[in-house]
Amino acid sequence: MSFDEVRSGTVVESHAIILGGSTFKDNDKIVRLMTLDFGRISAIAINAQKSLKRFGAAIEPMSYVKAHLKVPRDIHSGNSALFRLEKVDLRDGFSHMRKSYSAIETTMFVLRLLVDVLPELVPDPQIFKVLGRFLRDTQNFDFGKDGSWARAYFWCWLTRHLGYGDLMEPWRFELSEIPDEFWMAWETSMEGEDVLLGEFFEYLCQCELPARSSKHDVQLYQRWLELSGIHWEYFESWVKNRPHH
């Protein structure tokens, strides 16, 4: 489906991953989705708090769904537009991402990054696919041990993909305890259109890497500010509430 061919008022289907949502009025919900066809969008789910058949747990963050969306009137205006979410068909809930605090924290960090950084209605199938692989290919991942590396990996990949540059570059030589083979795997997995997340995460599980601390996250954020110029309020609040090692 071509974004340019979509007509306002029609109901379309798109694969989507739920990024989050908030209650609106008494029973409705504003749902934020990363879609294959439209990029990041917001949609109103009428009576979502009551309608278990149409929505239920399928509009919880991390869910992979087929979304049935009514296209808003101003879809091609260049401004943010609120879709209407008619119903969703759950394809995968990625239950392994909900089994520990570390897994939930890592995933919510990634989802919030997309909500806060990406503009709405800018189709980018590659981001959708890499997010899907991130959720799928971490099934056997030890988030308690390596969640901070997974979080940093996605942040670095997205920064490159958006054309800002390499977040990790200034500190690679400082991290002398990390073998060169790791950085080779890191680079190889990020190259090209077919991001090799599964292979990299499998390799990461076999490595004995030093834990990353809040200090390292702050360094990444400082580099992010330098490259993108975008202040990320969620991160600033998030890092203040985490234990500093």
C-alpha cells in the first residue's frame, strides 16, 4: 500500500507494533503505533476500555498487530493526524519481553525513544522491521546481564539510520576490555538494509562483557545531543531515577 494513494475516510490495514497509549475521556484510548505503511502514528480507540473483543490486551505496548485504521481527513496535510483504530488482530505479544523487570525496562526505553524522536506520518519500513526483529530475536536474551547493551545497540542503530552519525565512536578506544571481535560483530550487524539483529544478539549472549552503568548512558546522551541537537526529556528523567553504579 502506497502512502500517497491512501484516501481520507477509508479503512485500511497495516502491520503495526504498539508503542504506548493513554486514556482519553472515560472509555477511549489514544494509541501510539509504529506502522509498516505510515510510520509512527496516533490513533483513537473508541470504547477501548470496554471492548475486549476489538482490542483487549492487544493494544498494550510491545504487541505486534494488524491494525484496521480509518484514515483521517487531513492525512496529506503535512501535520499530525489522528487515525481511528477500528480493531486490531493480535499477531504476537512477545511474552518473553514481559518476564522480568530488566526486559520491560529495556523494551519501554526503545519504544519511548521512537515515540519521542520520530515525527508522525513519515513512512519508514526499515525502522518497523528492525523494531520487530529486536522484539522477536531477544527471546533467549539475558536482559539482567546484557539489557544495557541491547538498549545501547538499538539507540546507536537508530541514530545512524536517521543520519546523525555514530553514537558509540568516541568511547570505543576507552573500552579497552572489550575485544575487537565484538566491535566487528557490532558493525557487521548494523550494515546494509538487512540488519542482522538475531546473529548479533546470539553472539552477545556468548560474550562476557563488562556491565554498562548509568554513566555510560549519560555519555551516549551527551553524544546524542551533540549529533542531533534533540533534547530527550524522558531520558533525562529516566536516568535520574536509576541507581548509579
